[in-house]
Amino acid sequence: MRLSLAALVLLLAACGRPPPPPLGGAGPVLPVRAAVVVAELLPVVLEVPASVRPAERASLAAKLAGTVASFPLGLGSAVAAGDVLVTLHAPETEARLRQSQAQLAEAERTAVRQRTLVATGVNPVEALRDAEDRLRFAQAAVTEAEALLAYATVRAPFAGVITEKHVLPGDLATPGRPLLALESTQRLRAEGAVPEHAAASLKIGRPVGVVLDENAIPLLGDLEEISGAADAVSRSILVKVALPPGAARSGQFARLRVASGETAALLAPGAALTRFGQMERVFVVEAGHAVLRLVKTGRVIDERVEILSGLNAGETVILAPPAALRDGQPVAIQP
């Protein structure tokens, strides 16, 4: 069959045309950096609710009967150790002290007189001994009355803030009646109940992660106390973790992060991950080409991300994928 001149021209033109590029493989070879997905054993971190409480808290009560003469401080007032908080008016105790002091003065005069009489031979030595015994009893009575009256001045046992106030000036104070509550602001602890199986690995003095805000980076506190007995119902153990100064407020909600065994996990560099809307994606290197994969991620560990699905251990992912990179594009891994 003879070909027309036009058909021959078209045939020659088709023979010189380059083949069409493979599907998904268009574009030049793009140099990229890459890393391998690895499988590692990671600690299983258990989060348990906790509350921030002061390491020192005192409920101060009256130790003698009287009326509140002075209580000038309000709720939230900061006090130093030794500051006067409450002053009581205790007339009966004051009268007892005055009586003891009068008896002491009389005993001292009697002892002086007996020394003179014994020295001159008027009275026997036994009389002086009796007088000196009465003097010692009178001195002890004064010391006791002074110690009791000292309870009329209520002082702060440590530095802190007043969190409760139960009386006002003029109120009757009786022994054992609470006057106020004081909490230390210097040392705060996160206290929470840890499941028995997780508490078995805890050691006093070891660091424990504490989360104070929903999106905050966990801070580290030192484990100070572990209860010696588990709760019979919840099978949990109370632990107390000391917090860094100024890190929290008393009463604040917290979460303790406690290691509870280990689990196998796939880890990929966080730099390999890109997001498109709600989707998380990586580029995997397969046969010299970039292949787009959708993945599901879990925890972030330092600069790596836990891969829950979409990748296998040993696969190579592209780091910081260039904006020009397309699915199926040829790539060359750079050292």
C-alpha cells in the first residue's frame, strides 16, 4: 500500500516524539533529605488526676478560755513565721498569774526571814528547808501561769497565708475551738491516687511529670511521699509530688504522669509530617519516587511523632517536604 506524502510526514513526526511520562511521575528529580521509620519500646504513661495542696497546713485553735481581743488580719493575708495572728483577753488566767506572783513574793520574804532566824539559832534548819520548798513551789506556779498566759497570743508557726478565719474580735474562745487556718505558700505538692500496679515502680526522690494546664508542657517534681497502704475500694495509692517554687497555686487541678510498663511504637521525625486540613500526610520514598501517604499520629516524643497507622518500620520518609514535591515525583536522597 502506498502512503500519501501527508501520512508519511505524520508518521515521521510521531517517531521523533518522546514517550509520555508515567502516571504520577511527572517532574524533575528533586533532591530531598530523608529518615527511616523506627520501632522502639516506649514507656506507657498513665495520667491520674491530682490536686495542688500545701506541704504545711495548720488549723490553729485556742488553748485557753477568753475573748478575742484582736484579730486584724483578713483572708489571704501573708504572714511570716512568728507573727502575731490573734490576741485573747483571758482575765482568769491573768488573775491566776497575779496570785502566783503574790505568793512567790511572800515565799521569798519568808525564806529570807528563815535564813536569818536559822543563822542566829532561833529556828531549826528544818524551818528553812520548808520555806525554801514553798519558794520553789511558788516559782513553779508563776512559771506555769506565765506559760498558760502566753497562749493568749497566737503566733504563726510558719510563713504562709490565712485561708480560713473562724472568729472575730469579741467572740468567745474556748480550748480546742478553731481560730483560723494557715497554709504555707513556700512548698506546694501535687497529691493524687495512683493505681497500685503503676505505683509499684515509683521511688522516693525520683522525678514525676506534672501537668497543670491542659496544653502546658509537663514540669518535673520530686516524689516526696508514697502511702504505705492502698485504698481498699479503688486499689490506688496516694502519692505526693513536690512542685518547684511558684509553679502552682494551692487548690489548682493537676495531672500526674506516671510510667506504667512499656509498649512497642513506630516513631518518625516530626519534620516528615505535613497537614492538609484535618489530614496528616508524609511522603515515603519507594523505588526512587515520592509516594504520598495518609497517617494517623499519637504522642509527640521530643522531635519525633508516634505513628499509629499508615507506615511500617524500616520505611523511608522525606524530611521537610519541599512545596514543589508531588505524589510520584522522582527524588534523590541527599546525605
